[in-house]
Amino acid sequence: MTSKDDRRRSGAGRRAGYAVALLVNVLLLVGIHVVPGWQVLPFLTDELTEVLPLIDASLVAGAVVNLLYLVHDGPAFKALTQAGVDVISLLASLRLLQVFPFDFTGSTFPWEPVVRVVLVVSVVGTAIAVLVEVVRFFRALFGSRTQP
């Protein structure tokens, strides 16, 4: 059995995690669009601009939900919002796979198949995450009711 102090620390720890996640999302957005900008990476092609709106949406959604979690992180709310973020991330990963804005010309290592496999694993993992969050949402809504 946990004490009230243990639960309070756990809540404070969660809030710290949400704040860090919020900061990381904001820093990634700044890094992609301001300094240093995605163009400094030599293996990214101009086709990345076709995917950037979804990448931005994923990062903004992640930042917004983590900001919301600082105020309220109830199980149903968190599961539903995380499922939404995961869907956006899934769409971004699928679009990355479709556009494949990478050019590894000149590299002695076969990066292209490695990156494709990582993206496929990302798509599968994120699709599973969406399903898990939907189940968590319904469990949070209906799981606490006892049977007569």
C-alpha cells in the first residue's frame, strides 16, 4: 500500500516528465525550423518539405498534450489524447516511408534498407500503441465498475 507522500511524489515525478517531454518537443521544432534547421543534415532531401507538416503536427500535438497533462492526467483523458498523438505520429511515419526524403549517396554503409526497416518498425509499433491507448481509454471508462 502506498502512502499519500508516495503518491504526491509520483505525481510530481510525472509532472516533471511531462515538462521535459514538452521541452523536448519545443526544442525539436526549433531545431527543425530555426537553428540549425533540417537543411544542415546532408542526408535529407528537399522532399522532406512534403513530410514536415505531419512531423510538425506530431511535435505540436505532443507538446500540447504534455502541457495539458501538467494540469490533468486522468487515465481516460491521457489514454485518449495519447491515442490522438499516436495517430498523428503514425501518419507522419507512413508519409516518411512513402516520400523517403533521404539520400545516402556516397556512404559506404547501406543506410537505405536500415532506415526503411526502422520506419516500418516505427509504423507497426505506433499502430500497436494506438490500439493499446484505445484499450486503456475504455478500461479507464468502464474498468472500474463492479459486476453485480
